[in-house]
Amino acid sequence: MTVDTKATVAHWLDNKPFGGTSERTAPVTNPATGRVTGQVALADVADARRVIEAAKAAFPAWRDTSLAKRTQILFKFRELLNARKEELAAIITSEHGKVLSDALGEVTRGQEVVEFACGIPHLLKGGMTENASTKIDVASIRQPLGPVAIISPFNFPAMVPMWFFPIAIATGNTVILKPSEKVPTAALWIAELWAEAGLPAGVFNVLQGDKTAVDELLTNPDVKSVSFVGSTPIAQYVYATGTAHGKRVQALGGAKNHAIVLPDADLDLAADAMVNAGFGSAGERCMAISVLVAVGDIADELVTKIKERTETLKIGDGTRGTDMGPLVTKAHRDRVASYIDAGEEAGATVVVDGRTLSADGEADGFWLGPTILDNVTTDMKVYTDEIFGPVLSVVRVETYDEALELINNGPFGNGTAIFTNDGGAARRFQNEVEVGMVGINVPIPVPTAYYSFGGWKNSLFGDTHAHGTEGVHFFTRGKVVTTRWLDPSHGGINLGFPQNN
């Protein structure tokens, strides 16, 4: 199976590509070369409604499909994905820029949610009480919502959608996936795989586009829920608009993840972790560590160790065996570079400068190397803003309490980590820190599929995290059925309020 990336990347409905009526398109670019490789269709309202209507039409039959049949299709999809995941990884690298090994890791982590969803019969079991009242039985069941929307970001074209759609489909919903227009092709590849696995037409649909498509998904009454991952301002907009139109919304926003390194930590382990978590995928991860909080007198030694490791990294085209690829667009590359300029002007020490870089790739690629800024203070823009690039800021403090206060006073609460050999300090940290995902000597604490993914504060709008049992509850709603099978003789007329007896 191949996807022609030089043609216009279309929508997908009824298990086939759909060109739509809109004439608007946007360029699709290879970040490692700077060249436009194709165009992606940008939906108008009519296109969006066609895709939503397909999902709505398919819902009754899919809702009524047995759990046994749904599970068989999920298992088939999982087997096809596992056999061909290198194809999907190559597509991700060509449009996002991350190195092939990182792209393959993304697909593998997404596959874990597919595997979790294969156990959906167990997860959808309800409860039943016999003879709750005389000859009356009460049962609770979980039922699907209907057509659900997924709006995913550019940085994980496969994994983030897979946080949602395997569970949504397994629980009996139909799906409209709106991928980022920067990385549109992975969604079509996934749609083809679902069709090959035997998923009925209209159950999994792809709507390409920009704000026009998003707004229709947020306001159309036939869409019952919205799952979103992206920046905090857009997450706020998605949550406010979607809930105002009666939808369930889980909107995961931005991050400014801190890692605390205590004086008793293994500094070699911590240095490795800071490089891996700060510069993997060019820092374009919502779980990236962007602030290192060095406690006590370890900062000089730790920064030296991180610098030595950073300078060994090979930056270049992700297909050439490099450690880190380009940023996703030229505009984003320039934006991240401007933060380095601002940090330097504000008095931060540039320990490693990613602006001066010789990359193993074409000159027009969107290159920016790993950057370390030391002596960063909390009033600098490099500290307050979500940069979303390969920039690691080092903040020096004297005590654990100062470090904890930095995190808890911040507006974000997505992920955090602490490096220490003191079990008491680690236990105290996991209890006191106001963040949704915590790592102890683990720099990127992304939970496994059977636990939930999500942050606190301005990193999450809505009260439900992604995947795990919270995902099952998000994509279903409860119903309680009270049953009485009458004896041959009737009970007679009684206009009083029903009583338990």
C-alpha cells in the first residue's frame, strides 16, 4: 500500500478518498529539504458536512455490531499496522521531519492503545443487581455517543490520533479525524488500513482542513464529542466552543515541563535524560523537558555533562541515521530561534548555540540545533513561554522547596520529573507537585495505554484524560435499565410515587 504524496491529499469518507468541492489547498512540505511535496485539500463547510453525514449514517449499524465482530476488526487492524508500521514511519518523517527511529517509536506507542482497545469487551461490562426491589432488577450499561471528532496536532500524526480513535471505534462510535494540515498523509494511510481490516464504510473518516473544518466540527449538532491536542489558546477555544454547543470535550493544551535534579542524583543519568527529553523530536513534544531546575551546588557539573553530550549529537535529514531532524516549518524554526535571541539579550548564558549549525541535510531544510541556556530567570520569555523546540533552559535554585514552588506556580501542569536517589524526597514530590504526569528518574513519563494521559491547569480543559479507562468512559455514556417481569396477575392501579419495597 502506498500513498502518492505528490498529489493533492484528499479527505476520506465511505472507505475511499473524497476530493470535496472546495478549491482551497495548502502546501505540504518536507522539512529536511524545504521543498513542497504536495498539496492538501482544505475543506469548506459543505465538505465538512458531507464527512459528518457519512459518520452519522454509519453509526446505527456500527453501534449494533457485536463486540465480537468489532474486536475481530481491531485485531486485524493491529496485525496490519504491526506488519507495515515502517511505511507509516517513513510518511511521518517526510512531513514532520523527526528521525525514522523516533517516528517508528511514535507508531509503536500508538499501537499500544490499539492493543488496549482489543480488550474492549471486558472494559464495557456493566453491572446488574437482581431483585433490587421486589421482582425488580436494575442494570447499568455503557453505550456509544455517536459521531465523534478528533483534532490532532502536527507533532504526532499517528500516536495522538491513536490515543483516541481505537477506543472510540471499539466502543461503537464513528470517527471524524481532522489532522494537522502540515502532516496530512498519515491519516489517509491509517484510513486505508482500517478499510483493509474490514471496518465498514463511514466508521473512520478523515476531514482535511483548517479553522473552517474545525469550527464545523465544534458546532455541528451531529458531532457528539471532540478530542483535541494542541496549544493552550486553541485548546481553550475548542473547549469553550464545543461545550457551548453541547458536546463533550477533552482538550489537551500546552506545557512547560520542568525536571528537578537534586544534589544526591546520579548526574550522568540526569544528563543523559535532559538531552533525550529536551532534544528528541527537535523538542516538538508536549512532554519534552524544557526547564532543568538544578538544586544546590550541582549546576556547573551538570551543565558541563549535558553540554558534552549535546555536542555529540548529529543533526540532519531523518532518513540518514541522524539523532535529531529539522523543525516542522521555516516559520516555526524562525520563531524558536527568536527565543534564543531573546534569552541571550535578557542575560541568559548560551552554553550550546543551535543557531550555528552544520546539518547533514539540504541547505534549505528547517534546521536549528539543540540549544542550552544557563542562568535563566523566571521573568525571561524563554522561561515563561512554551517554545516547542530544542531549547533547554537551566534555572538554578538553592532548595527543593524553591524548585517545587517554580512548578506549582506555573500556568501549565502537563509533565514533570525529579532525579534523586532519596526515596523520601521522591515520594514527597509525587504528592506535592501539581502536575498530571510525574516521572521519578524518568524524564518523559508518558503513561502506558491502560493508564490515562493528561495534565492539570492550563494543560487540560475538560475533566477527562486520554486513553485508559478514562478514554472508555469519555466515548460512552451510562444508562440504567430497571426491569420487572410481571406475574400472570396484575398489580392493579397505583398513582403513588414508586417506592422500594
